[in-house]
Amino acid sequence: MISISMLSLILGIALLITGIFAMLTRKNLIRIVIGFSIADTGTHIIIVSLGYLRGRTAPIIDRAVNAADAVQKVVDPIPSALVLTAIVIGLAVTAVMLSFVVEMYRKNRSLSIDDYQELKW
Amino acid sequence: MVSPIYILILSLAAGFLLSIIDRGGRKISLAVFYGVLAFNTALIIDWTYRFVFLHAPTLVINTAGFSAPVSINLELGMIQAFVLVFTNLTGLLAAVFLFRKFMESKVSSLILYLLLVMSVNGLVMTRDLFNMFVFLEILSISTYALTTITRTKTSLSAGFKYMMAGSVASIFFLMGVVFVYHFTGNLNLDFIHADQFAGTGLVALFMLTMAVFIELKPFPANGWALDVYQSVDSGIVSVIAVINSAAIGFVFYRLIPLMPQSFLTVFGAAGVITFFFSNMMGLKQKNAKRLLGYSSIGHMGLLMASIVFTIGAPSTVRYLIIGGFFVNHLVAKAGLFWLSGIVRQENIRGWAVLKNNRLLLVLFGVFIFALSGFPPFAGFWAKWEFVKVLIESRMFFVLGAVLTGSLFELIFLFRWLTITVKEDETQLEKITTPDSGSVFATSVFALLATVVAAGVMKYFYNFGWVQTLPAAAALIVYLLDFLPSKLKGFVSLGAVAAYGYYIYPLLESNLQLFFGVIFIVGSAINIISTLNRKNQNRGFYGFLLMMIFSFGNLLIASTYLEFFLSWEFMTISSFLLILRGQKAQRASLLYMIFSTAGAYLLMTGFSFAPALTSTSALMLSIEFVKLPLISVIVLAIGFMIKAGSVGVHIWLPEAHAEAEADVSSFISAILLKAGVLGLLMVAISCIAHAPSFPVFYWIGWIGVITALVGAFMASFQEDAKRLLAYSSMSQVGYVVAALAMITHLGWVSALYLAFNHMMFKSALFIAIAGVYYRTHTRKMYEMGGLISRMPWSYMTVLISIIAVSGVPPLSGFGAKWLIYTAFITKGWYLQAGVLFFASAVSFLYLYRLIHAIFLGQLKSEHQEIKEAPAWFIIPQYIFLAGIMVLSMFPNLMIRPLNSIAMHYFNSSISIEGLTVVSDLGYWNGNFVMHITMAIFAVPFVVLLLLRGKTQRVKQFNIVYAAERPESPETTHVAYNMYAHYRKALGGWASPRIENFWNGVAEWSHTLGDFFRRVYTGNGQTYILHIIMYIVAIYVVMGVK
Amino acid sequence: MNRKHIDEIEKQMKLANEGLPEEERKFFADVIPTRVDPFNKYWEQFLNWARSRSLWMLAFGTGCGATELRPLMTSRFDMARFGIFPRPTPRQASVFVVGGYASIKTIKRIIRSYEQMQGPKYVIALGSCTINGGMYYDSYNTINRLDYYIPVDVYIAGCMPRPEALIAGFNRLKEKIVAGECEGMNEYTDKFDWFKKNQKEIIKDWNMPDYNW
Amino acid sequence: MSIWTKVLYAVVSVSVATVYGLTLGGIVRKLYARVHGRFGPPVWQPFLDIIQTYSRRVAVSHGNMFFLGPVLRLAGGLGTYLFIPVIFGSALFSNFSMAGDLLLVMYFVFFGQLGMALGAGQGGHPYSPLGIARGLAQMSAFEVPFSLAVIAVAIQYNSLNITSIVAAQQGGFMHWTLFTNPLAVIAAMISILGMNMHAPFSIVMAPQEIPIGPPIEMNGSFLSILQTNRGLFAAAKLVLFMNLFFGGATNIIEMIVKTFFIYMFSVFVGAAYPRFRPEQSFRFFLKWPAFIGVLSIIYITYLGGAS
Amino acid sequence: MEQLVKRINGMIHLKAYNRQRDDLFFITVEKSQLELVLSHLKNNEGFTHLAFLQAVDFLEDSKFQLTYMLYNYDIRVNLGVKVLIGRDKAEMTSIHKLWAHAWQYQRELHELFGINFPGSPRVEESFVLEGWEEMPPMRRDFDTKEYSERTFYQRPGRSTNDPKEYMKEKMYKNYAASPRIRRDDE
């Protein structure tokens, strides 16, 4: 039986590949941003899946999990922490990207990446 | 002691506060902004001071009250401090440069800038991988945002491409971090070890390192970076190219202990490939900023390669190499990007506007020289040591790629420099007065480069002041440049005299003394001709003194490096002198390319050579050194480039012809002798330790063929100076051939000819300079009949060409006699035959020179021309006097030369009174002179008595087939005078060697053009490149 | 005499060279040829003997009479045995054989070549045309009397004279030289103005200095 | 022997050589005439010509260098001759050969040519530089076989001293270089054709193309000095060849006979052939004669030769 | 040839046509049509070679006759194109654009006959007569004997005879009786 971590890992990788594929093939700038977003999400899922330990709970110390036995009960907290940070950073990157797209569209009235090739060689 | 954590804290705090403060006005916020940056810099300088001078221990800062690995820790050691000093300084100065931008833009750009600098500091100091990711992302995001400080279409699209690439890299980094955590259970670099990555763990490491490596823009996965460099505002680009790269490069450096050897080799190779290809692609580039982009990428590749390939080296050397490349790249690249911001010209041809601003031009020159690795700048030392390390570790392919890549870089950089100096700028818009901030920033960096250079020279190599004298002299004269030219000329003359006085006791042997006379005394006499220059004549005497002092330093250099340093100083100064010529763009560039190629060969050759054991001058101690075969070959080729031997002589005619008229004499008469000196040194080493392959036999052939080819080429020139240039080539060919014999008589003749050549070629070049000064043309067929107007110059040329041709009784015959005797004694019979042919051919060009200029028909426009100025005539006649004395008493020269050569060989000639006797024959120059005078007098008197009533007539009173000449132009035979010989030679007269080098140039440009087609301008393609590159590296590394 | 005076006299002694445009005058010598007297008698006789046995003929065929010089040079008549050799440049020649009719264009070249010869120099005029115009006596373009333009030492009549006649003419010239009668170069300088007047009368396009050194 | 005795001897030697050389010139003219089927001028015609040219009353000079040209030319001829020991073992005809060796002689040949070229150059006539250009180019071409031959001789006798070269050839005609190193002699004899500028290599003076070439402006006494030099210089060259390749001479009769035959060689070739074009001439010398010269060196070095 | 003439006649009016030999023909055209005819002959009929251009002075008619002699290499035929022009202020169109070498002939005619060819290169330069100042010498109203007597010094004592009579008298006294020589005109 496929474990849930394995499943999420596969899902993450699939998302990652989908996202990168989108970034590589879509001509529309917004779709590229979306592709990045998907890939980013895939990464997050991969991270979470790596840190997941079967049968444990989220690494939040509250009433259900007291600090003393947290080490046995919760999943590894560091990947989760990483994911949180990564999500924030991904969000920021996406925001910056979108603002770029907006600005580019405002300047050139085009969303096709083929129209932004004048710099080369 | 302020903890460096405050850099982060203060920056963050200021970043948050700025948006509020800015309400109170931009001035306040800018004050805070610069205050924070300055504080950061000051803080880190303080720490550096502690580390360097107070030997403070490495500082580890634990955050959040826990120690690692539970919490994140920061580390500040000597290395970090070193990197941070330069990054923070650059950050500060870039901000100064961007002052006007910051005044106008939104406050967010200030905040972003602070974040950027902060993240760089964090990135360098942090020891935690994930923290590193966070800083990296902050750095990236702030950079992305800052690229839009000018919102043009191109900068936007470049920024978008940058983001696409950066996001892919960050995904990889993140994955890498997580996998590293997965495999090691830790994220702190202090607690991760290389052996934790056995097996599958390597994939994690691969992802991590690869992501960093992608950020370092390896070829070909770096198209996005080039677009950014090209389009984004110069101030920001300087930050991206310098600070970002430095920080990321440092991250890479810190990851190195984790990597297995296979990673290192591949990364190093990738770095070298990047260096090589980006420089090759730069060849075709016309856009200044993109050119700098190529150069930046290349330098990052070089930095990576140097980090990887110097692992085995002693740490001081390693730090010198890496630090040298790092500082060199940082300072020069930032400076150049800032300059591009000041100049605002896309095409490199547009940079000619720099000529209007001397300060900026000098800065530009400093950065270009620094970037291409010339002394005294840091890149030079780094390259020298790097080559040594590479050779010690037998990495010849890397060596080849690095040197070739450097040469490519040098080509485009110096093409840029020469175009800037020589292109006509009148059509272009003038530079709008640059704001003082940007100029200040740039100047500080130029100063920084110099200070670092001085520091290296003082503290690392411990050079004396004499070694730095050439550079210092150039600097001092530059500061005195407001003085009138004549005064500076006299001062220079005095300086050369003083230098000669100083150096005289240091010359231990007669051989040194002999070359000292050629270099110092010859130069001093040649300087007299430059006294004719008018006005301020800026820069000239500085370069001249630099050149002359470096000649002298060659003689007293006691180590390879000292010798090479002086050699490079000589190259720089002579290049700058040639560059002063009116149309010298191509000529000086060619000279630079060939000289540097030669210099690289020398560098290689010296690196192969065993260590010196003696502390006396290299010229003397090399006698006891056994140079390996490869070293002999490489050094010989390097020196032969300078001596203008056939095959690598392309630079020679161009440089001689296009340099200013009075500079050519220095180049021909003295500079070429430096090549001879070098070759002589190699030969000295080979006396006792003959190489296993008869290198010098073939050098002898090359010399002989040089003599012949030079003579033929000279005969087919229309340009007087070009003719003399080929003549120099031919004469030095004799010298090389004679040296290559490695016999007593061979050396006597070589040195005799070298000295003679110095005298007559100086006289000839100065005479032609005088003619050029009056006629303003170098084309011989445009002159003619000047004997009646310029009799003194004519006399010089007459005596000199008799001396060149070797006709008795003048001193030239002595050289010929010695050479042929030496050749026949040595058993090089066919070579002697070829030399004889060359010497017969030399009559062709010599006659052409004197006829086309001085004899024949005087042109209408030259009817009222005056004799050359006295400043030209005086040195000519000093040299003529030398020639005449030497002709009358050849033993004055032969006796000391005999003793010099006797130091190495048994004497093969005996001197009996005034007669020189060899094994084969004898020669009494004094007696020949007397007889010649007598037999000249007899017919002269006869003719005087018997001539009848002789009427002196004018130029058109000739028998012209019962017609009268139409015009002097149609009557003067000078153009293509030896057309029939050319016809007789047929295909042999075609310029094959020139065609060969043209082909090489064309092919390398075409290849560069071919490879740069990978950069299609499409962001998606770039991502594809990145992914494919990662896959390729993965395959190559063989990560399982 | 003070310096200024000397300058003035020298200026007067110069040729005017009026036929030349101003900017071309500096290319040509403007010195008036002067008389050069023979040496003392016996020495000159010896020299004349040598000169007469070494006649260097200017190889410049000015008219149809030059055709007859070819057989004279070649083996049938062989002038070399008399010490007569063709010389390709007037600078070195001593005998000028004017080969028949002389058109105005040719006389200009004849004068130039004659003046470029170094004295003592001799002129043999060949054919009737040089004597009185011959069959071209009424031509608008051919001179009738050569001796109005350059001094002539020997005439050889005929239209055209055979090589035998030429040899006879050369022998006559030799006799005259030995006798010291061939002073054409001095005659030319003595009567310089008269010759120049005659020459300039017919040569309208006087595009040369007054004396071609 | 005091220097003044030497000078006196040199004067005698030079006079003899000049007379001999001029007479040779007369003989050649006679010979050419006979080949043409003519009677020809008397043998003493060159002397008459010299007197005639010396006796010109006026001359034209183009300037000081023009004046010096013939002087340098004659000085070159004198020097070339004076540095050769003419007759082996004769003090009278040893000239000033103690001043230098074979190389000095070979380079002194250039002295006069350069001087003449300069003088003619100032004449301003276009044919002068044309002729000189041809002459220099041809000289550079024929020097190739000649220098190779000389080098071969130097190798053979291990000396550049003319006297010792002659000394080594004494003792029967089989010791002559002609027989001990025939290849070198062939190369040198071909190059003497160019040196003497007889047809087919008479491109310098080529009377039909560039009327007598360099000395076209020379007149009067200038010309006569050149003519004097022609006699002397011809003699000097012949003596040099005799010394190097034909065993030298022990008395004046031997010298005259030998040099006469050497000269006749180039005269016969000259009488039989038409003229080359310049480039044909250069190419000719650079091909087979040069190759023969190389062969002679190889022969003497690797195949042993005579000594 | 006849076809040729017809063809030309179709274009313009030929004033005259004359067959001299099998390979030598003459046509006469109007002055104004000359260029047309010549270019037609050159371009279409194969008369590519201009052999010469000469003039004859018809003093009595006060005309110059110019003859342009053309040659056809294919059929080996000479064709002279004649044109009559007025003698006073004679002027003719230049054909140097058809045949580049024609300028030389035109220069000669300009000098010797005084016929002007406007536009022809270097037509004003002197050709054989250097510095000629008189009437063009080949015009028949120029008296060359008078000019010669006036300009060139005559040697006194010269007598002139009719060669035919003089030689008969002096050298061939028995000329008529001589069986060896027969002359047609006797």
C-alpha cells in the first residue's frame, strides 16, 4: 500500500513537473507565473511529505500534545517550519512576478513572452 | 566591539522605519539610509582591522539564546570580514552612485536596497542552510524589485527572465535544503560533514550546490543574467554583478568542504568552460553593458575555477588567488558598470565621448587594465600564482582554457579601450556633466584597486621601491601633467640619468651593463627627439619613463616575478605609447594581443622553471638553472614575439608605423632588444643545460627566415615607417639567429649587431620622424628630392643605411663579418646562405627608403620645406657619432663583447692590435676605414680637376626622351618600385602569415558568434537551458 | 661692388624663362650658357684627335633620314669601325644626326636634345630638307633651314642620302674636328639671342625654359 | 714593408688592372662585332672613349650626391680590387689584402653599387631608379648562388682568407676548386653572368627599354669615371673568381690568361642569348643556380668533398 | 546590302547610295539624322567598328564632307556614311558616345579643319600642331606656300622644277624611246 507520505511525495513531484512544464511551454506571462506557483506548491508538498512521520500529529504544542512527550508524538517540526517560511517567500515571489506582469502589460500591451525577446546574444 | 549582528538588525529596523521616516522628507530618510550603510561598512572595517592586526579569534554569534544546531548561528571570521568589507563598501558606494535615483524614486527602493545589503551580510555570515535560503530569497526578491528602478521594456522583461530563472534555482535550493535535512538531520553547516552524503545523499547535495551554481551563471545556463546586465540601471547592475555574485560565490565557497572530488572537478571545469566561452562570446559584442556582462560571467567562472583548483595549494597562495580574482573583479567590474552609467552609451564606439573627460578616461583605463590582469592590480598576482598552481598540479587543459579565455577577454576589453581612445567623438553627444556622487564612487574604486595593488606588492611580495618605480613614475608625471612638455622632457631626461646613476652599481656583470647602455643610454638619447613636442603633451612622459624604468628593472630583476612584473610594466607603457599614435587603434590592439599572448607564455614558462637558488639578478642566476624543455620552448616563443620573429611579427609593422613618429624609435631600437634580452637569458640557461630537443637549432632557422621575410616585406612597403619596421624585424632576425648559435662568436656578433641596430635604427627613425614632422606624410612616393631641403637628415639616413646594409667601412660590416664567420664556424651553412640573401635584399629596401624620400624629384609642395627641427637632428648626430667611432675603432665594442661572451664560452677570436682574427679570416676595421677614405679621395680629386665647367641644374633639367617632365609626381619613381620582384616571387610574396592570423581572428569571432546564438532572448529557453544544464551536470558528475 | 649690385647683375644674367608658367620656373635652371674656350693648342689637338675617333651619336631619329642610320650601324657598313657608336641619351652623345625634315614639333625636340648635349658637340644635317626644305619647301609645318635654329657642322645632301654618303659626311666631320673647326657649341652661345629669336618665331607653344640644360 | 711602399705597389697594381680591364672591354666589343659579322672598333677604343668623355668642356650636375655617385662607384671598384691579393706570392700585387678577408671583398662590391645608385638617384631621371631597382633586385638574386658557392669554398678550405684559399689550390690544376668542388664553380659561374650584366641578364642597362638605365644623366667626366671603374671593376671580379675557383695565379701572365677565359665565358653566353625580362632573370637565379649552390654545400659537407 | 539600304530608307531618307566595290559602299545622310543612322548601324546591323572619320573641304560648294567609315566584321563590308555640313562655323554632333575613340578623330578635325564637335572630350587641345595660331591649315583657302615663305627662312638659290619634266630632261633623255618603261598615260 502506498503510504500517504509517498503519495504526497508523488503528488508534489507531479505538481513540480507540471509547474515547470507550464513555465517552459506556456506563452502567456500569467500562465508562467501560475506555473511557478504550481511548482512552488509542489515543492512545499514534497517538503512536508519528507518531514511526515506516520501516525503523528502536527508539531504544535497545545493541550493535545504536551511539551514533555512532544518528541514522540509530533512529526518533525523543522520541515513544517520550513514550509511555512517557504510559502511566505513563494508568495512574495509570486507577488513580485505578478507586479512585473502588470507593469509589463501596462508598458507594452502584451502578455506573450515572445514579445520580450529583444535582448539576446 | 559592536557585534556584527547589528548590521542585520539595524538594516531591518531602518528598513521598517524608512517608510515612516520618509513622510518627513526624502532628505531625512536618505540620511538614515546612508547612515546605516556607512555604519555597516564602518563596523565591518573595524572587525577586519581586529582580525588582521589584532588577530582576534573568529566570532560566532548564537541567536535566540541557544547554541547551534538548535538555533541559527552566525560566523564572522577573517574571510567573511574580507568579503563583507568589499561588499559593504561596494554597497555603500553603489548607493552613493545611485544617489540621484534614490532622490527621485519611491522610498521602497531604499528599503529594498537596505534589505539587499542586509541579506548579503546575512548570507555571508550565516551558518545555517535554511537561513541561507531565506537570505538568498530576500536577496533575490529585493534584486528583482530593484531591477525596475528604471522601468523600461527591456529592464522589465530582463527582470522577469531573471525571476523565472531565479525561481527555478530557488526551488532547487529549497529541495536541496530539505533533502540535506532529510539525509543529515541537520541544517547547520558546522554539523554537516561530507561523509554524510554517501550514496543517495549526493542527490541532495547536488541539488543544493547546483542551485547555488546556477545562481553563479555558468555557461550556457546564464542567458537571463546577460539580459539583466544589459538592460538594468548601471548602479543596480553593479550591485548584482558584484555584491550578489560575491555573496553567492561565498556560499559556494562554503559548500566546498561538503563536496566530493567529482563535484569539485566538474564545477571547476564548468567554471573554466564558462570563463572560456563567455569571453569568446564577448568577442562579437558591441553593447558595452552586455560586454561587461560577459566579462562578469567569465570572471565568476574564473573565480569558481580558482576556488576549486587551488584546494591543494598553500593557504596564503590560495587566498591570494581567490582574493585577488575576487577583489579584481569586484572593483573593476563595479567601476566599469558605474562608468557605463555615467557615459550612457550603449555601443562601445560611443564610449569615445570619454575623451572629453580626462579623469573618467583615466579611471576607465585603470579598470580595463585591472580587469585584464595587468600589474600592479590584484588580478595580475592572482593570475601569476594561479598559473603556477595549475602547472604544479599539472592541469594543462585548465591552464590553456584560462589563458586563452583571458586572451579573448583582453581582446575585447582592449578593443573597447582603444576604440574609446581613438574613435572620433565629435559626432557623439557630449557626456552630460556627471553627478559628483557617481564620479566619486568610481574614483574611490580606482583608488581602492591601486591601494590593494600596493598592499599586495608591499606585504605579500615585499618588493622594493625600484620594482614599483615604473608605475610610480607614471603616476607622478601624471600629477605633474600641467607642466609644459619641454620642461617635463628635461625632467624626464634628468630622471633617466638619475635612474641610470642609481642602477649602475647594481649591474654586476658586463652583460647587464651592455644592455643597460642600450636601454638607458639609448633611451636617454632618444628622449632628446621628444623635446620637440609642443604644448602640454599630457601623459606622454609618464608612460615613457615607465617604459624606460621597466627596461632597467628587467636587468636587475632577481626573481621570475620581478622580471615578469617589469616585463608587464613595459608592455603596458609601450602599449600606451603606441596608442597615442593618430590611427593607432588597430596597431596598439594588435600589439597588446601579441604581447599578452607572449606574456602568458612567459608566465607559463617561468612557472615551469625550477626555483632560483641565488639572489643575484635573474640574468646571471639563470645560468645555473636547468630549464625544462617545455619551459625553454614556451619562453623562447614568448620572447620571440617581442623580438618580432616571423610568424608572430604581425604586430610589429603596425605598431611601428602607427605609433607617433618619435615613439617608433623607442619601440624599434630599444623595445625589440628586450625580446633579445629574454632570448639571451633562455640561451644562457641552455649553455650548461642543453635541452633534449635542439630548440635553438630551430630558433636559428626562425631567425634566419625572419631576416629574409622581413627584408622582402620591407622592400614592398610604401610607408617609410612600415619599411623601417620590417627592416627592424629583419635585423632582429639576424640577432636571434646569431644568438641561437650559442657559440662565442655567435653571441659576440649578436650583441654587436644589437648595439649597432640600436644606434642606426634610432637614427633612422628619428630622421624619418623629422621628415614626417615637415611633410606630414609617411608615404614615400609622396616625398622625393628632399636632399636639397633637408641635407642633415639625408646625411643621417645615408650613414645609417650604409651601416644597416653592412657595407664596409662602417660598423655594419663588422656585424656581417662576425655573423658569417660565426655561422660558417658553427656549421650552419645553409642558414648563412639565406642570411646572405637577406642581406642582399636589404639593399632593395634601403635604397628605396633613401631614394623615394631624399632623391629623385622634389614635389611642388615641398619646395619651401625646412630642415627638421634641431631636437630631431641632435640625437641623430649623437648616434651617427657613435656609428662613426665604432666604425673607426670596432675593437672598442668587440673587446668588451668578447669578454662578455668569454664568461660563457672559450674565446674563438683573437684581437691583435686593430685586427680581429677568427678561425676563418681576419678583419681590420680601422685599416679598412683608412683605405676607404684614401680611395674615396683619389677619384674625388680627379673629378674635381677634370670635371670641366660643371653647371648645377635643377630637377626638371633631365633628358626625358626629348620631352620635358610634366610634374614631379609623374617623374618620381617610387611607387611599387619592386613590382618586378614581386612578380618574380609570385605566390611567395603574398602575406601568408597575416592571412593566417586574420583567419584565426575571424574563426574565433565566428565561433563566439556561433555560441552566443544559444541566448535566444526567450525566458523559457533560458529555463530550458538551466534544466538541461542541471541534467547534463548530473550525468557528468555521475551522481547515483 | 656691394652685394646688392652683384645680385642685380646676376639677376640680369638669368634667363627669363618666359615661356613657362610662374610655378614651373623653379623646376628648371635659368642659367645662360656661356662660351667655353678650347684649351691650349696642342693639348686641344690631342683631345680633338680623340674626339674625332670616338664619336658618340645621339640615337634619335628625327626624320625619314634616320632610316639610313640602321644600315650604317649594321654589318654592311659598320660605323663602329670608325669609332662611331649610338648613344641613347643626349647627355653622353657628341654628334647629333638630324635625320631629314624637321617639322615644328620635331624642331622643338631637336633644340631640346641639342641643348642637353654636353659640348663639344657636333651636328650633322642629313638630307635636302634640312638644307632648304627639300620636297617640303612649301609645307606649313616644316622648317626650311636648320642652321637658323641650331649650328650645323656638316650637311649631307640627298633625298635621302645613302649610307655611303653618311660615311663621307662623318669623315668630313672628323676632318673638321681634327682641324678644330667644329665650335658649334660656342657658336650657339655666342649667337644665343639670334638662335632663340628664330626658334621662338616658329615655335608658338614654347613650353620649356629658354635653355634646356 | 712600409705603408708607402704598399701604396706605391697598389698604384702600380691598380693601373695594370685598369688597363687590362679596359683592354678586355675593347676585346669584347671586337668580339661581339665579329659575332655580328662586323669589323668592329679597334681594341683601344675604350681608351679613346675615356679620353673623349674626360675632355668634355662642360658638364651638368644635379647636386652633390650626383657628383659623389661616380666617385663612390670608382672608390668601390678600387676598394674591391685593393682588398684582393691578385697574384699569389707577389708583393707587388698583394694589394691591401691584409685589411680583411673574402667577406670584406664581397661586401665592398656593394659599396660602389650603392654609391652609384645614390648618385644616379639624385639625377631625378625616372629611368635611373628603374634601372637601379632592376640592378639591386638582380643583384640580390645572383648573390644567392654566389654566396652559396663562396660558403662552399670556405667550408672546403676552412678559411675565408683569400691568400690561404689560393694557397690550398696550388700544386697542379687538379687542386683547383673547379675540379675539387665543381658544383660550387658551376653556381658561381652562372652568377657571374648576372654580375657582369651581359645578356641574357643585361636588364639594368637595357638600352632599348630604359636607355642605359642608372647612368642616363651621367655626362662628361662623371661618365668617364664610371668607364674607368668598368675596366677596374671587371678586372677585380675576374681576379676574385680566379682566386676562388681557378687556382689563383702565380704570375701576371697566368692571371691574364685565366681571367681572360673566365671573362670569355660570360661574353660567349652574352653574345648567344637574347635578354630576359627582369622577373625572368630573378626567378632564374633563385631556381636552379641556387639549387646547385645548395647541392655544392651538401656535397662538400656531407659527401666529403676534397678536403 | 540592298536590304540594308532599304531598311535604312525605311527609317530615314537616304540622300545617296553608292556602291564602289563589293565590300565598299557609301551612303549619304542628312546631318540631323547621322547619329540615328550610326547608332542603328552599330547596334543593329553589325557595323561595330569605326575605322576612321575624315573630312573633305569642298571649298566651291562651301561645304565640308565628313565620312564615317564603318566596318562590319561578320560580312566584311566597309560602309562609308557621308554627311555634308556647312563650311562657315562648321559644327557637327560628337559621336564619342558611340565609339569612344572617335574623340581623337574629332580633335584632329577640329584642329586641321576647324570643325567643332561640341561635347567631345579634349577637343580644344592641340593635336599635332603645337600652338597653331593661323587658319586651320587643311582648309583649302589656306595658302601653305605663302605661309611657309613668310615663316620659314628660305635658302636663296633654290629652284623648283616639275619633277616629271625635269627628270625626263635630266635623267631619261631617251625616255620615250626606251622600250623598257611604258606608261599608261602616254
